[in-house]
Amino acid sequence: MGTRAGIVVTGTEVLTGRVIDRNGPWLAEQLRQLGVDVGHVVVVGDRTEDLQAALTFLTGTGVGLIITSGGLGPTADDLTAEVVGSFQGRPSAPDPALERRIADIVERLMARRGWKADPEATAAGVRKQAQVPAGATVLAPVGTAPGLVVPPAEGRTGPTVLVLPGPPAELQGMWTAAVTSEPVERAIAGREELRQQTVRLWGTLEAQLAATMREHEAELAGLEITTCLREGELEIVTRFAPSAQPAYDRFGALLAETYGDTLFSTGPTLDDLVAQGFAARGLTVATAESCTGGLLAGRLTERAGSSEWVLGGVVAYANSAKKELLDVPAAVLEEHGAVSAEVAVALADGARARFGADVGVGITGVAGPGGGTAEKPVGTVHICVAGPDGRQARALRLPGSRRVVRDRSVTMAMHLLRAMLVGGPPA
Amino acid sequence: MGTRAGIVVTGTEVLTGRVIDRNGPWLAEQLRQLGVDVGHVVVVGDRTEDLQAALTFLTGTGVGLIITSGGLGPTADDLTAEVVGSFQGRPSAPDPALERRIADIVERLMARRGWKADPEATAAGVRKQAQVPAGATVLAPVGTAPGLVVPPAEGRTGPTVLVLPGPPAELQGMWTAAVTSEPVERAIAGREELRQQTVRLWGTLEAQLAATMREHEAELAGLEITTCLREGELEIVTRFAPSAQPAYDRFGALLAETYGDTLFSTGPTLDDLVAQGFAARGLTVATAESCTGGLLAGRLTERAGSSEWVLGGVVAYANSAKKELLDVPAAVLEEHGAVSAEVAVALADGARARFGADVGVGITGVAGPGGGTAEKPVGTVHICVAGPDGRQARALRLPGSRRVVRDRSVTMAMHLLRAMLVGGPPA
């Protein structure tokens, strides 16, 4: 493979999980699209020696480029720029033009909030953010922090370090300027096309797939295949050089042949398929959720343009809400209980009727950890999708935590919608 | 500080962001509670040499324990156990008792799905999962994969490696057995108590806090302070040895004094405060959401027991739904438009009345990327909370993507609820 890169995500808040890192994966995917391979993402707290160790490690793996995210703020725990500068043998000094620019941004931010800043104290923070390693390329701030491209000092070898801010919007906003800067282009000059293909199965066990792959091992040379089981979906991602395209074509055909009854996508995600299905068929949808508490509506409205097909939904936690807002008959609730196949049907029908939608989805269940009974233990969930051509329903017994039960229920509802809208294997 | 540990998260699907890692942060927090400090989490793809490099790196940082997650499945890309075994100088061999146990589990799983397995092919996967490095301690499987504790071979020095499965439920289910196993206890014997305190500000700029901390730098010795700005909340987390408690007490008092108008918590999260507020005051709530599409209802119902106070909600994307399910007057919609302060009030009142709730929340806005106008650009959001003692409303102009606008709107609604329920600084 061609050029490799390493990623360092800084911040004690990321290391300890108070913030979920979105930068490492985002950067890895951007680099992959450029044909740059990533072997490691190192998450490191706000400590000088730990950051130095991470830089030393990645340099030792032979990468041509290291990208850091975070640690460019005004507080003392933000130390990336200085550490990278000294790691590359380029001592930092304040850049007066940059200092004025950042001071302007901070002043505007404070004025907008009606803050009166202590000018001297604020100036110290600004001065810190305007420190630039000698000979580094400055990337214009998107927020308050600039980006930096820091090659090794003259006469040294090693990777170029691209220093980016932590807030994802700032990092992403700076990306194009970063990768088109001369020193970064030079660092990834050896990149080569790396193709990636994805196949998604719904209802195949990983052990079964492993057996198939073992049988056909000899034919899979040149393919880097990774499989991942997530919420019942088995995702098979294959990366390969263009020369291995024939091998991939054979592998793809093998999967289609062996798993025709569970293969629901050769690319698009479940959410893509559902959105495309609604758009292409011109149908509208409304939801009626109990245990999932609005998560299905939230997921359906995640993408831009979803107001074209999502009319709305009702979260009916209380039984009174099920009756009054969704016309679930009191007799059905009494006879079968709120968690029942019959109530799921009534919820789907009620959502459809109340919103005047083409498709209605009803979900009712016991998400736990409390509320379970011998007959209806935690994880019991009933889902119904009612559409112009009839209804499809599922009764589930899901293992796992409250969060897992809620998420998996939403995913099952999405598969019922997918099967109704675009066909493919049953949900 | 006492004992340190390092974490290796394996899996190309994690490295490339197809799966968000929950194990690294979870493990780091568990270790912190035990008094074990974590300096690095390394995310690594499913490649032997990359995993070896990560183990070598962490060993070099002087840790006493390395924990790996993932790579214990039946497919060929799952290679952690074998790589760790050879790294520690302990060659792997099949464990017949473990092999029978895993075979039983796989057979049960397949039977449950009505699969007919090719026994020979499945057996190969089971045999792979039952490979145990010589002298390693086996932790009983929670799913199909066992955990392993692998000390360095006799006569070698270096950290003990604890090998755990990737699925979070399996990893967490194995944790107690893992940390109470003799070789892990020995590896973290030097641990020392490390205290952690959190202060949360809503509406203070990071630059302002940085200035305060710089002024008082001399008094903060012995405190490891990290600050993190997330969705408008400034979170200040401080870790310290018991001997630095007086220094922390002074720092806490300083924050309370300087930021009395924005300090809303000295521990609990925003969601904790809202849940505690509803429970303590015996009030119920219902939501009426447009641009947030159910995310507020989903967030309010995230925790167990929330059905005590959440009656439900309506996602009213279509104007017809606003009128028919929430009684928003047609005249108000026509005069002010769906995105307006007046409609937010009508939504809050409508949710309150329709669900018979004590508190109603209305949210309407332009989440983007389309739908903005000169007068109401993308990011324009109106929120109203109506309760027994009156209404509180906010008009926002939020920068950022569709996702950011939706999430930030929900957070602002949560702050309005927090201020109404438990007081503290205004939202």
C-alpha cells in the first residue's frame, strides 16, 4: 500500500469518554478516500509527555503524515501546538498578525454574549493561541484556533504533522485548506487508489459467514475483508487495490449467491434505503411510539429533506395518550395490555389515520430495566407497519439493556419499512 | 501517580468510524474509579503488525496493565488472542473444555434462528475461539468469546494483558471477573486513590475561564484541571490525589464565587438534574416538537423510570399535525409562520392540554440545510416551556449543521426545564 498516516486525538474529556470522539473516524475516512491508509488512532489526555509519546510511536510506524485534533484552546491544558513544534525541532513564537485576528474574533464572541472581558487576562489566552512553530504553515481559523502544518525541521527526517482544532465543525471546515496546502500534499504524495465495497446482511450469524469465508479462503487473496455485527446487521467491508477488482467481483457474487435471503444492500445503509424508498414512491409516514419514546421519529427526521415524507408522530407513554391521541380502543388495552400485538396494530393504524399518512408505524414494548413480568419480560416488543398494501408485524424478545432494547426496536421498525418500500429480504 | 494502564481497541470498523467505540471510554472510567491512571487509548485495525506495534508502544510507556477489546470472533480478521499470546511469549493451543462450551453456545444461537450449520465449517470457527495462550487465565464467555488474562512468560518483564471481547455488553459483563482475577489484581496492586470533581457552567466562554485560571495559577498546584466546551456547556473536571483536597476546595470556592451566574451543577449532569427535578416535584411533562423530530422526547425517556413523569409527545412536522393534534390555531400559523415564538407557545400549551401534563414544551425551527429565508435563516429556533407557574421562552439563532441545530435546541429545552424545576442560573 502507498502512503500511511497516523491520527492523534487529544483531550482528557475524550480519553475518559465524557466526549465521544468524532474526529478520528472522520479523518480516517477522508484519508481513505484520498488513498492514504491509517493504521492507528491514538487518543491521549492533555499531558505533554503522553502526547510526545504518541507522536514518537506513530513516527516509528513509518507514517508520512500525522494529524492531531484538539488542544488548541486558550486554557493551560491546551498544549498541542507547542508540543508538536518542539517535537519537530521548530520552537514556537507569537505571530502578531494572527494574534490580532484571534483577538478580533474573541472580542466579537464576547460582545455577542454581553461579556465584559478583563482585556489583559484575555490577551494572555489570545497570545497563547497565536503561537506558531518556526516555519509552520498557518491555516486560517474557522473558530478561534488556527490550524498548523509543521514539517520536520531542516535536516531532520520524519512525518509532517498537521495540527487541527478539536471542535468537529472547525476541523472539518479547515480540511480542504489543509490537504491542499503544499507541505501536506508533499507528505501524502505516494498515495494510491484503495477501493472499498460494503455488503449488508440482515439475519445471518457471524459464525455462518466465517464458515463460508474459510471454505473460499484461497479465492480471497488481495482483499482486506472486515466483518462487523451491529444491531443484528452483519456488515462486510472489503478494501482492495484496483488490481484485485476481479477477486472482489468473485467474492461479491459468492455473497449474493450464498446469502440471497439476508443480503439487503450492496452499499447504501438501512437509513439510505428507507429515505430513498419514501422519496421514490412518494409515500408519507407517521409514527406512534411507546417504549422507543420518539427515537424512531428522531431517526426518520435525521436527514435533510425528510419533511417531504415524515408528517410526524406521537410518543404515547401514558395509556391515556394512546387512547386520546391515537384512538387505541380502551377495550383492546384492557384485554391485551399496552404491550401486545393488538396495541401495536392499533398504534400503527391510529398514526396513519390521525396524520393522514400513507404508512403508519406502531411500537410498544418493555424497555426495562423495570416493568417486566413473567409473561411479558423486559425486552418484549411489538412492532407493526401499516401501509397501503396491508400490515407487517413482528413480536420480539430482545436481550440487553434499556438502550439496546430501544435502539434495536427502532432498527427492526426501519427494516420493516425497508422491506415494504424497496423489497429485499424480509425484516 | 500510582499504577498506569493502557487500552487497545481493535477493529477496522472502529478505526474507520463505522462503529463508535464505547469500550475505550468505559474501561478508562472503570480504571479511574479503581485508582488506575490511563494515558493512551489506541484504536487499531484488524492487522497483526498494527496490533503488535500498539502493544509494543504501550509497553514502552511503562504501564502495568494493557486491556484489549475486540478481535475474539470466529472470522479470520479476529486475531487478538493469538497476537497477544505470541507478544507475551505464550504460544496458543486449543482448550478442549472451552471448545465444547463455545460449540454448545453457537449451536443454541443457530437453533434459535432456525439455521442449519455446516458442522465442520462451524467447528473451525469454534476451535479458533477456543485457542488459549499457555498459562493464561480464561474468563468465562458472556457471549461466545472468552476473556483472557495473559501475563508475560516466565522470566520476562512487562505488563499483563487483559483480553476482552468487543461487544460492550459482553465486555462489561466480564469486567468484575476480570479485575478480581489474581493476575490482574497483581498488575494493578500499586493503585492509589484519585479523586475527581466536576463543575458545569452554562453561558461562560472558555476564554473567560482561561483568564480566571491564569490569574490563580499559583493556587492550583496538585490539581489536574481539564475543561471541555460541549453544546454550550463548559465542563470543568479536576482530578487530584487526596492530599490536594484543600487546593480543590479553594478552586471550587473560586468557581462558585466567580461564576455564580452560570454555575448550574457541581456534579450531576443536566439530564440528571431534570430527571431528579421531575421526580422530586411530582410533575409530569409532554412535548411538542417540530424541527427536533422527537429527539427531546427520546432524551427525556432515556433513563429507567421516566414513565413516571413523561406522558408523551407529538412530533408535528406537518402544519396539519400542529393544528389537529396540538390545537395550534390556523390563524397563528398563517400570521406568524410555523417557525415563530407564537407557534412555540401554542405548541407548549397544546402538548400540556392534550396530554393533561403539568409541563409542556414546544420547539419549532429551521434545522436546515434547506428551508431558510432571509428573515428566518437556518438555525432559527423558538422554544417555549409552559408550566404551572407560567412560561419561559427562548429565540435562538444557532450556527452549524442540521445535527448541531437539532441537538443544541434539545439541550436548550433541557436547560429551560432545569431552570423551572430546580432553579439555578437562567437557561
